[in-house]
Amino acid sequence: MDYNQFVNNSKNAVLLIGMVFAAILSAFSLTAADSQPTGYDVAAVVNAYRAANGYYQLNPHSLVMAAAQTHAEWIVETGQGGHIGAGGSDETVRVSWTGYGGGAAIQCDENWASGSTIDDVMYGAWSDWTHQEVMLNAWGKRYTDVGGGVASLGNGRYVFILNVCKVVGQEYSGEVPDSSGSAPPDSTNPLATADLSNFIYGVTRATPLADGTIKHTVLYGQTLVSIAEAYGITIDTLRSLNDMTADNTIIWVDEELVIATGTGIFPTPSATLVIETQTPQPTLTATTAPITATPQATTEDGGTSQTLGILLIGLAGAGLVVALVFSSRRK
């Protein structure tokens, strides 16, 4: 093989190797782009969080989505984070600009934050009671619709927007209309009590175990008062069952409270438990415990498999190039 042919083959080999690695980098870029969350992802995560805390589902509304997305993009473009947006607008005004409500009076509340993932903001910036109100009880405003917005800040960080809205006079009453105007079946839980105030939420009573034991897991916004009243027992009884002091008013999210002790013997499933009913003591008050949510771990098995596949393709291409070079040298 003459020298010029060897040089040409070497140049071609370098060019092919460069193309292989360029393809790998391009594939990684596409994978990163595909992983960007959307406003509908925000709405889905919030609805899942509401369900876990015993609240009804909000309807992902396309117009509320559009308003949230527009505000997220405006924050990225201007660098002016906050609830005051274009033209000095607030969240209710921005949603009204989309035509939501058809000219009727509307009302909205909003969360915003920046972070790498939805979980980052859910369990970080939005973990205080004000942002929890927007996601869960919303100060008792009984919102029906939800919208989310996500805009990239670069370097894997995003601006997240959450809007919850209603048409005034069409508050949630057991059903949440969808965007077509129809409504799902009434999902009111007969074991759930109503919210006592904008800050003390209702309680869904736990089902007794087979031996008659009843245990209640504390959720955000619940107190000793609301739990005792829901189960028809006194606060003193509740404290006694859980080895609390006589003046204890503090409970914590995810704490498990004993409501009634069973026999220790598991009867047939048809057996029922009679719960002690006493008049609650209205003079006793309780405070709402702070939220102590823990971020949920996420998995990326799909991304790992795709990355390994891309690397294998790249290595195979590089091996092919090296083989061509050696073959040319032998000639």
C-alpha cells in the first residue's frame, strides 16, 4: 500500500470516528430533551398528591394549562420570577385572558418555583403551609380545574407553574366537570368528614381490622380535635390510647394513631366493631402539625437502557473503523 493511500485511509478513519461520536452526543441531547417535564406532568403529580391526602381530583383544563405555560415562559424570558406577570397581571387575570369561564367571573391561585424536577419543588419550595394550601385545600375555595406550566432555564433546571381555578358559582360539590362540560360519577366518600375551617381539614375514617383494631394515619391539616370528632371519641380517649400527656396537642403527618383496640382475636369477616361514642370537648383545641413530606425516589431504567444501547452502537462503529484501517495497512 502506498503512503498516500495510507494517509487517505487514516483521514477517513478519523472522520468516521468523529461521525460516530457526534451521533452519540446527538442521541444524548435527544434523550435529555425527551425527559423535560410538561405542565400535564405537574397536574398529574399534584392530583396524585391530593388523592394521597384524601382530596378530590382537579380537572386538567387546557385553558388553565395555556395560562400557566405562558407565565412560565415569561419568567424565563424576563428573569422576573413571581406571581405578577406580563402587564402587571396576577394569575386570575392571566387565566381570564385565555377565555376560561366564557366571560363569567373566575378565581385562581398559583404556585411557582424553579428546580430540577417536579419533586424538587413539591417537597422543597412548595412544602410550606401556604403552597400546601394551593395544592390541597386552597383555603376552602373548592377549585375544580388545574393547569401546569414548565419552561427550561438551562442546565437541567426549569420554572414550574401550578394554577388552580374555578368559575365563581361552580365550585366543587362532589363532581368535577371536565372540559366538555360532562362530569364523572359522584365520588363523595361516606367515611369522610367535611373541612372544619380553611386550615383544619376533614378526616377519612379508617376501616377496622378483622380483630376490631382501628388505626388512623395522620394527614396534612388534621388535628386531634378533627380526628377525635370524626371517630366519635373524646380527645382524652384518643390521648390515652396513644400514651399522650393530658395537655398534648401536637401530632405529625404520617403518625399512626390508635383509635380503638381490638380483641387480638380475628373473627369472621362479618363481625363488626361498635365504636365508643361520646360528646367531644369543644373547649380543647389542637394545632396543625407541619408537613414532613419525603421526596419520592424516581427511576430511570428506560434512560439507562437507551444510554447503554447508544454506547454499544458507538463502540461497534469505532471497532469497524479500526478494522478498516488495519485492513488497508495489510494491502
